[in-house]
Amino acid sequence: MIDANAVLDGTVTIALALLCLSFFFAVIRVVRGPTLPDRILALDMLVAAAIGFIAVIGIKTGYALYVDIAIALGLVGFLATVAFARFIMTRGRVAEERPKKKPVSGGKGHR
């Protein structure tokens, strides 16, 4: 017969391995991401992976305090994502409002 603690330990080990893998891929996307929204989405994924880590460690140790820490991190991560989205929207609006400069011709001109 399989012991419940053995199943829980195996599941926690698999969950931590998968979270490490997702954390690794998110870090790669933060570094390589071609655009700013890609990087922000990857940072949001890092926060989600960190919440998963904290939750799994809380299950492994049996401390309920880790759940409160994960909830607080989720709130902070949500606020950071909203702030980044607002920054992107503001930056795009500023780029649209700038007057376009006319090309400056060289001193000699064309004939």
C-alpha cells in the first residue's frame, strides 16, 4: 500500500521541479523578450511562479503563514502589473503627441 506522505512528498518534488522550469523560462523571456510588453508579461509570470513556490513550500512545511505571504505577493504583483501597463499606455500617448520633425536638408541642397 502506498503511504499518503510518500505521495505528498513526490507531488511536492514534481511541483517544485515544474516551478523551477517555469521560472527559468520566464527569466529567459525577461532577458530576450523583444518588446516591453513581453518582458512585463514575463515578470508577471515570475510573480506567479514565486507564489507557487511559496504555496508548495507552505504545503511541505505545514505552516499556514506561507499562504498569507503568497496572498500578499499576489497583491503586490497585481499592482506592479497595473503600474507597468499604465506606464506603457502613458509612454505610447507621449510618443503620439510629439510633433514630427521635418527632415533637415544639408547645407548644399539638391539640384
